Amino acid sequence: MRATTFLKQLKRGQIAPSYLFFGEEEFLLEEAIEALIKRLVPPPLRPFNLNLIYGDEVDGERLTGLTNTLPMLAEKRLLLVRRANRLSPGARKVLLDLLQPPPSTCCLVLIAPHTDPKSAFIREFSRVSTPIQFFPLREREVYPWIIKRAREGGKRITRGAAHRLWLLAGEDLMVLSNELEKLSLYVGAKEEIEEEDVLKLFTGGKSYNIFNLTSALGDKDLGKAWKILDALLHGGESPGGILAMIARQFTILLKIKLGSTNKVGVHPYYLNEYRRQANRTTIKDLERGLEHTLRAEVEIKSGESEPRLALEFLVYKLCKGG
């Protein structure tokens, strides 16, 4: 079951006797835990009906005691077991027995982010608990998530601003959440976050931003690209961030050239510009551009080349070929 299905069921009051939370997207996992706590245990009763323990610190006897403890002034207690995949063999066996069948007065949540879905632990406890796997959001899911998150924070965000934020901040949900908080503070009493607000916050009002660079590269304008690169580096933009955006630009153009327009993850507002640039290059040039970008990244990370020189040479090769 995906996180979205779990949250829908939770809103309807459909709560399973026990859950197994695992997966790569820890931010969504933590949101699900908070939602479950909020739904199941009112704040005044949390000292009595909410327990948090750690798998590598608990034995079978304590697990049994906590699982069988009756709730106070409520139908259920909530028991969270973090690092559940580190339970000792003995505690693991006790817990498996306790969950067959699960107790009726306790909702038990096993939390094991980044655990291999094919591991024995996940297989065993998926049979006796409701497994919820927290996947990273797909590209087409990220920007609706931004809009929803902004709304939950009391702000509206335009589609253009949401897409621009996604391109600038990346797909890490923790980073996106933090940047949305900054944007909310930045716009103050204004109810809507606009694209200009995102650009101003990220560029500090500088004349150029990373999109100016990728646009110049798409147009193969070497002089303009070098000028923008210099401004970005002087403005504090990280070489890694610049490389990531260049790689993304070439990946999008390559997908368009290969006919995968519906999978590029680009807002329709920008798609015509990407198509224009894609029409001016070849698949071979785009593949070579990605190779050059990867090579520059390796040179910088290995210390083989100074970051500025590597980026300047990369810009030259992307604009002039070779």
C-alpha cells in the first residue's frame, strides 16, 4: 500500500491493528506517523496512550507488557517501534507471536525506513501487519505536492511558482518543505506565492539565475553562457547545483527528442521553450552533452580539475560541440 492510500483510509477512520512503515522517502513516512498520532491519540492522553521504543533497545518482555497494556479513556493505545529491523531474534519472535492475531486495544507501528523490501524482516512482518511502503514521489507528483503543502501552510502558490521552486530546490521533500516555509515568511501577508517571489528568494535579486544559463546553453550562446556562469559562481551558486541543472536540461531535451513528451515532468508553461531548443539540436549532441556533464562532475569530485575551470570548459564544449 502506498502512503496516499494509507492517508485516505486514516481520514475515513480506517485504522489497521498494526502497520509496517518502510521505504526510501523518510519525509513522507514521518508525516504519516504524525498523522496517525494526531488521529488516534488526543494531546491530553498522549502521556498515557502513546509509547515510543527502539528495536535495538527493547526485549520481548517489555514488548509484551507494552502491547498488552490497556488504554486510558480510549479504545486504543499507539505503540511506535523505531529501528524495528534491529530487533533481536528473541524480541522478533515474541513480536511475531503477539501479532497473530494483533491485540485489539493497541495499534502497533513498526518503523524501518531504508530497509530492503526483499529482506526477511519485511517479508515476515508484512504477513502479520499492514505494510506501507513510502516511495519517493514521481516527477509528476512533486509539484502537486508543493501546491498542497503550501495550502496547508496557509498560502496559495501559482503553478508557475510551484514548478520553478521544484526546478530550483530539487525533489528532496524536506528541502522543498523548508523552502516553502521561507517563501511564506518572505511574502509576508501576501496570500499567494508567485514565480517572481521564488526567483527573488533563490537569486537574492541577482541579474541571472540558473535558468538563464540553461537557456543560453540551449541556444548555444557561448559568450552569454560564460557571462551567466561567472555571475552565478560569484553569487554563491554551488558547482554541484549548476551541474545538476545542466544535466536535467539535457535529459529533458533528450526525452523530447525521443518522443517522450508526456514523461519529461515539465509544466506546459515551459514546454514550448524546451521544444524550441530540442528542435535545434540532435540526439547525438544531447547524449554527448550528458557525457561531458558527467565527466565534469567526476573531475570536480576527484580533484582532477578546479571547479570553475571544469565548468567553463564544460560550457565551451556544450556550446561549441566536441
